[in-house]
Amino acid sequence: MKKILVPVDFSTPSENALKFAAELAKKNNSELHVLHVIELAESLFGAEQFNVNDQQIIFFMKLAKERFEDFLKKDYMKDVNFKEHVEPGSTSLAIREVVRKNYIDMIVMGSSGSSGIEEIIIGSNTEKVVRYSEVPVLVIKSEIKNIAIKTVVFASDFELENLEPYKKGKKFADTFGAKMKMLYVNLPGNQFNSTLEIQEQMRVFLNKVEMPLNKENVEIFNDYTIEQGVLNGAKYLKADLIIMPTHGRKGLSHFFNGSIGEDVLNHAEIPVLTLKI
């Protein structure tokens, strides 16, 4: 993890993400890229979204850079090797461009808590970034004063397509010396699987990653929905971080279909790391 990107809009959630990213960068000796995007909204600039002349763009860029410099003068940014980016336009598109041009390895983003990711610029773009990002996205829900992570939950259906996300998640967990717990959510009705069926699927997966199938490593959690199962299972296991594989625009694998991943992001109280399959 050589390069970490954190987008900020000067809100509390984005500063929570910046604090976490700064500590993560120091811990891993990573280069931190901090991005602020000047959203060019119709309400400010007329009927056409980008109907802004060069002088107006220069003016708003100057104001943003001045505020940005003040925002970054924080104690927690000391001893952090970081680069600043100020871009006009769409936040989600700007994030993708900075990731592509700077070979970013991970994105750290803030979101506003259990009430949902709304009304805040960065928060409202989190779902888009998670859905389309080719690199891991870590979503921070609240201020974390001590980033020590002891227990990590990897929520999966144990299909072999999740092997690469697992390896990346395990590598991230290992940077904290954290214990990785594998979580399978079993549902009632036609999605129900017997314990023996689940264990057999787990056995094949775990053999690939050379992990034994035992109570120390695996938790089969029964619940009414995948979202509830992931959240309740993580709480039951006293997890500090949830890791989930994603197909991006197709949704969180066929196990996490529809808006499940976004619901988990909205309602989880602990950080959530999504990894592209």
C-alpha cells in the first residue's frame, strides 16, 4: 500500500477519514494524496453545469486552495508525506482520475453515520466510488482516535472468486496484526443451506488459503437478511472492521445482491473495506 487517496470537503466525516488515512499512511510509510473537488453546480453557474468562464474557475480554485491549505495544518498531518490535489467538476469522476494518474492503491472516504450517507458532498459520492472503484475503498463512519484493529470480519459466500479479495483483505489485516474471522450469513427460505453444505463450501475455499476450518476462524450466522447478518455478525464477533468483496456496478457479488452493500455501508458503525472481485 504505497499510495492512499482521501477526498475531503471540509466536513466532519471527511476529516474523520483524513485522520484515519494519515495514521494509516504513517503506519505503512505510504504517500497520502488529499483531494478537494470544487463541485460546479447548476444552481451556482446557470443552466449548463459547466457554464463557467476561466476567470470564475481561477477565482474559485484560488479560494479552495487557500482553505485547503488551512484545513491541512493539523497536528495529525505532521510527519505525513502528502500531496494536495484541487480539481473542478464531478467528485466521483475526479476521484477516478486521481486514482488513475497517480497509481493509487487505496481510497479512504468519510460518511455521515447510521442515518445514511446524504447531504454531505463526500458522503453522497461514497456509494458511486464503492460501486465503480477498481481499488479498495475504506469507508470511515466516525472519528477513530486509536486505529488499532484487532478483529476483522471477512463477509463472504466462500465462492472461489472471492480468493483475491480475501488475500488483499488479509494483507490489510496483517498490517495491524489483526485476527481475520470468516463470516457466512445463512438465510431462511429458499436461500437456506444446511450446516454441512456451508461447511463443505467453506472447506474448499479455506483449503485454497491454507486456513483450517474451525470455530476460531469461521462463523456461520443465521439472520433474516444479508445486511442484518453482516452487521449483527460483526457486532457478535466484536469486530473493528468489516471487509466485503464487490463486483462493483453489478452489486456485492451474487451473495450480496441489490443494495445490500450500500445498506451495510450506511448502517455499519465500524469501518467497512470493499474489495473489487
